[in-house]
Amino acid sequence: MNSQEDHASGSPRPAGQKETAQDLSSTHVTHVREDVAMAGRCANVHLPTGRTCTLPARHPGSCNFVGPEDAEDVAVH
Ligand SMILES: [Zn+2]
């Protein structure tokens, strides 16, 4: 059968179909320390300070950033 698209050849395609459904999870905007993430931790890095969140992955609430020494403690090497 003839497809409907052939009949409506004059209709312009909406070119401005942007992907608004972006992943807004925090991992998208922050850096994640891989060796800490491998330990099952959140591992978000607070870029201005370079500190790392060592709370469990997907922990509720906000991150608790700790210094490099504490991050090393939980990191997988
Ligand atoms: Zn965190």
C-alpha cells in the first residue's frame, strides 16, 4: 500500500527536535574517580577542591567530600 508519508510530502519536518531528556544525574556534570567508584562508592569529585565523595554509590542526600588521604583509603588499586 501507499504510505501516508508520500502523500504528505509537503509537510516540513520539525527540525528543532532537541533531546531535552538529558541525563541530569550528577555523574554527568561531575568528575568521578574511577578507583574509588570501583570500590562501590559514589566517587564524585568536587572539582574546585579535588576532594572525593566516599559515600556508597547512589547514596541519598548530598555528597560528603573527603580529602585525598581518605579517598585513597577506600580506593581500589
Ligand atoms: Zn556522593
